Amino acid sequence: MHRDLNHTNQYIAGLALCALGNICSAEMARDLAPEVERLLQFRDPNIRKKAALCSIRIIKKVPDLAENFVNPAAALLKEKHHGVLLTGVQLCTDLCKVSKEALEHLRKKCTDGLVRVLKDVVNSSYAPEYDVSGIADPFLHIRLLKLLCVLGQGDADSSDTMNDILAQVATKTESKKNAGNAILYECVATIMSIEDNGGLRVLAVNILGKFLSSRDNNIRYVALNMLMKAIALDSQAVQRHRTTLLECVKDSDASIRKRALDLVYLLVNESNVKSLTKELIDYLEVCDSEFKGDLTAKICSVVEKFSPEKIWYIDQMLKILSAAGNHVKEGVWHALIVVITNASNLHGYTVRSLYRAVQTAGEQVTYSRTSYLAIKAWSRMNAVYDLVYFCAYVYPLSTCFRKETLVRVAVWCIGEYGEMLVNNAGMLAGENPITVTESEAVDVVETAIRCHSDLPTRSMCLIALLKLSSHFSSCSQRINNIILHYKRSLVLELQQRAIEFNSIIEKHHNIRSALVERMPALDEATYSSRRAGSVPAAVSTSEGAPLNPPNGVSKHTSSALVDLLDLTSDDITAPSSSGGDFLQDLLGVDQSPALSHPGTNQTQKSSNDVLLDLLSIGTPPAQSGSSTNNMSSPNQDNKNSLDMLDTLTSPPALSAQASSLVGSSMIDLLDGFGASSSVPVAEKNGLTLPSIVAFESSSLRVTFNFLKQPENPETALIEAQFFNKSPNIYSDFTFQAAVPKFLQLHLDPASSDTLSASGNGSITQKLRVKNSQHGKKSLVMRIRISYKMNDKDILEEGQIKNFPPDL
């Protein structure tokens, strides 16, 4: 190879350069780089061109050799031969990419020369050997623009030097030919990359706007891609082409539609949100079903982000629900319900608007069904296959029933604000009243539960019917008959709800009105943060005061719970927020397991649990800092407090009537199926294990006594005893514990919340632990003890690992 590179025959040397440019390794590059560098100055232009291409290969293989080629490459930029100049420009571009020193050198020494070369090419006369569709050497145009882009990026002086020639290229290049469009696109890319020049960027965006009017889908697509970059630099210039972009959203090409939608989404702001949303919703009604998902998600995001007022937000969301159907994601209509609950002055307006929307959808169903039956009859008379008409009419008919999200929101609002719908309460200025009877309001819910097969919708319908049975006394018996139909349902969720709701209607008139009180305003900030995946550390009541457990000890923040659970261990379950999932709180579907509370049996339900199941609002409230079923703490007054919606929404307490009914005795809503409570007392023949000192500090000592039943080796009963080693009395004494996932922990209430001084007496508390990995994993527990000493809050923590191995 070395001999051929030095051969006197230029064709042999050229062949060697071609071979080296294709198969050169790093070792060959180091050895032969001087020969290639020498050939960059060879007398024949073809050899210089091949040497430049070979040099590109060498500097890519060995970037350290770049400095050797900087000066020869700069010399090639003065060539008159277009082939050599083209390869020289490409060599300089690659040198700038692999070496910062080369970039700075070329930026200082060659920028002016490159501008002159590009000006000569732009103003050159017709040359047949370089002409492409009337454009003089578009390939050299593009290479020069790419190099100017690299040199001008991040350097104001170089950018100023090339501004004039870039404006000249942008204005003088013919855009009717594909070669001219290629040069214009590269010119726009260069303008967008170099340092700020407002006038040039407006010119570049206008060129892209012309590209959007082209019939060539490829040109429009690359223009949309470039506008995505331009919007970050000059959004106002892009805003001028908003109308053209909206037309691209309606294009038949799927890739153009999607890219244009992404661009329009970025253009939306407070000033244009109404006009753009209207255009997008109008298109949503007629667009293809495969595009509706993306379009719906973008419109919903825009409406939520830039909504100027709640009434506009509600109006737009109802249009989206009507047009998009099941393409609306669950989180969107959940958020709509949250907004509705917080807009007390719009409750009547909203329920009437939803009633109209559902009625309109019902009319479409009736029309489609009538048309189908008529055409089907005609087809049978004329011996035409039904399959054609099935595809033409049955499928459109079925799509009318696919607006599950609209139906869910409508049913929920009718259940909550049905009396406002019937009475035309809360009328807004300019709103047209409608006449709706109680029976017609019930008709909507009955139609929904019969026509929709998904469980959440039917469950919501049953809850709405229960609420309407209290508000619409004239329809109470009819509602009860509808509910009775589902007592025989094969779906356990519906069957259970029907049995419980029927029992309330027939046997418990005295508590029904309290149970079906209107939903309080839900906390928008809490729900928004949960959707974003970052729940606030503390949940406050609607008045702003933190929630406190009944014993007066302030609830610990979630960060303190994380400390207690020691999240560095994979086996420890992190505590979730006490409100559970929003949908569980709101609808009661897919409820999570009940929390563990002192004084209740985890496998059986107390009176409070029955009432919570009846209302289907999720899990019972956490007590004294308890956050999960693996996090337990005592509460001696648990029968006197009931947070109907847990801490998510922070509503007011139940009415005095309901509270007294709940607190006094168990309400048997399932015809005699009661619930037991408390950890069972161990039999005397249980196996007693050695006691341990579980925790000891300078002021406190905790001992554990163990008892196990031979027939149930997985479960251990623990009696904890707490001794005060200091001369001061401890008040507001609270014990908390956390265990890994494979353990189940239950705590009984402590014998007292006051611990006598100097060991004169103790506090006892019983625990029950079930080890699902008995024999494989040993028991481990983290504890936290809080109390007050001389009106000062004290907190002590520890981890217990010295349990007997038989546990």
C-alpha cells in the first residue's frame, strides 16, 4: 500500500487511496497518514479529491491525527475544481466534529473564505457540468451550508459574517424544483442553528410555511420536523402559520397528522386556547378512529392546562366526552368530576348539560336502530346478504353505546345533583331551562345500567339509584325494583351492592338520608399531585387544619413513616397515603384490603367496616398514624369517629344522627351477618416461648412475652409491656410497629396512655403476628414509641431482630 501510494502512475495511486479509504484500520491509518497528507497537494485534482476522502476515513479511525490535516484541508477550500472543493468542505466538516482545536482554527481562518465561495456559487452563471434542474451544483450548496452551520453554532462573530449570504440563498433559490427545496431546507437548518438573528429566523419560518403548502408529503413532513425545532427559538413566527398547521392535522397521511398535532399542541397558550380547541374538537368529531386516541389526549391536556374558567373547561370536556367516547382516559374524567365538585355554582348547569348530551347520544342510538331494522327488512325481501348491512349499520349502532365515559360522568352527576336537574335549580344567565321529571331522570340511569356491560359503569348506576331513591320519593319503589333485579347477578360486585342497597331502602330509612348525602368538594391539589405521581407529605382538611387522631397525638408526616419503615430494605412496604386510590374513594370499585385497626379482627368486619362497604368508598380510615395494613397503632376511640371519604378529600364529619348510629352498635345490613372484633384470647394450653427485652433506652424498657397455639404455628400472640425508667410521668403514650410484606400485624388498644414514673406500673398491649413464610423467614419488626414528658414530645425508635426462632 505504501509503494502504491508513492507510485508515479496516478491511476495506481488513486486505486491505493480508494482501497485505503474503504478498508483502512487504525494501525494502517497511523502508518500511512503522512503519504495521504502529501497527496492532498498532488497536481492532479482527482488524486486530491480521493486523498481528501481517504483523510476522512483516517481521522475517524484515529482522531488524534486530525491536527495533521487541518492546514491541508483549509487549503482545499480555495480550490476552483468543484469535486475537490466538495470533498475539502466535507473533510473540514468532519475535522470540526472530531477536534475542537480544528473547529476554532477553521472558524477564525476560513469563515470569510467560505462565505465568498458560497456567494460565487449562488451568483454563478449556467454551467452544464454542475447544473441540476436549473440549480448550479446543489450538492456543493448543501455541503457549504452544513459547514457554515457547524462554524456558526455558538459563535456570534461567525454568525454575523454569514447572515447576508444566508439571506441571499433564502431569497434567490428557486423553490419549484426539488433541488432548490433541498438547498432551502439546509439554509433554514443553518439559520436555526447559528446565533440569534430575528429577521433571518422569520424568513426561515416563512420558507417552512411555504413547504407546508406543498403537495409533496415528504416536503411537508421535513418542514414540520424543522418547525418543532423552530418553535423553541421563535414561537411567534410559527404562530403565524397556525391555520396551515391545523390543515395538516386533518391530512390523510398519518405521519403528517401526528407530527402536525404535536406542533399545534406546542403552539397553544392562554391567548389562543379557545380558538385552537374549537378547531381541534370540530375535527375530533369526524376524524378516523385510529387517530382519535392521540387527538383526544392532546385536546384534554390543552384544556386542563390553559382553561381560563371552570365553565369553559366543563363545556369543552363535555364536547370531548361526546365526540371521543371511550378514547378519553380514566384520569381525564376523574379530573372533570373533581372540578365539578368544586364548582358549586355550576352544579345545576353541569347536570343539565350532561342530561342533554346523553339524550342526544340516545337519539343517535334510536335513529341507527330504526334505520338498521328498516334496511334489514328490505334486504330480506330482496334476498340481499345481511352481512353487508351488518357492517354498514350494526357497527355504527354499536359505536353509539361506546361513550362509556360520558355515561359515567352523567350518571354520577345525576346521582349527586338529580334534584337540581328536576327543579331547574342553579340556572345561569342566558341558559335555557329544560323540563325533566323525576321518572325521566331515573330513565337515564336505568338505560345506562341496561345498555352498558362494564362493571364500573353499572356499579356507578347502582350508587346513583340509591341516592335518587332518597331524593325522588315518588320513584323509590321503581328504583328498588331495578336494584332487586341485580340481587341475582352473577357478578359478585353487583350482587353485593344490590343486596346492601335494597336493605337500606327497605329496612333502614332512618339512616338513608345521611348515607347518601351529597359528595363534598374534592381536593383538586391533592388529586392533581397524585396524577403527577407526587402525593403531598401531609393531607389537610378543607379548612386547612391537619388531621389529628382522636387521642390528640399529631399525625406523623409521610417522611417520618418512611423513616420508621426503613425503606432501604426491599422487604419493607412503604406506607401509602391513607386516602387510597382516588377512584376507590369516589366510586368504590376495586377496593383495596381493609386496614388493620386495634380492637378489630382483620379477617372479619366490624360495624364501621360494614358501613364503609355499604357506601363503597374504599378502605376504613387510618388511625393514629397508621398508613397501611402493615402499619398498626392503637386508637381507643375508634368507634366514635368515622371519616367517610378517608383523608383524600377531607370532608366534614357525618351528621350527628349517622355518627350516633355507627358508634352505638353494629348495624346489620345483611340480615344477620354480624362481625366480630378483637384479637382472640389464647387458650391456656398454648405454647409459651421465652420472653425478650425488645427495646431498652435510658428512659424506657420494652419486653415481649410470646404465646403460640400448636394447631396454628404461623400465628403468634405477643404481649408487650412498657416500663418507665425515669422519674417523670409519660403521657399521650403511643406505640407503633411496622413489619415486612410477608408478615401480618394486628394491635389491640393499649391498657393506658399514661406510664407511671420509676417503674411503678406498666402499660400492656397485645399484638398478633402471622408469618406467611414460617420456617423460612424469621420475624423482624421496627417500632416507634412517642410520648410527652413535661409537655415535651419525645420519640424513640428501634428495630427488633432477636425474636425466638420458632416465630
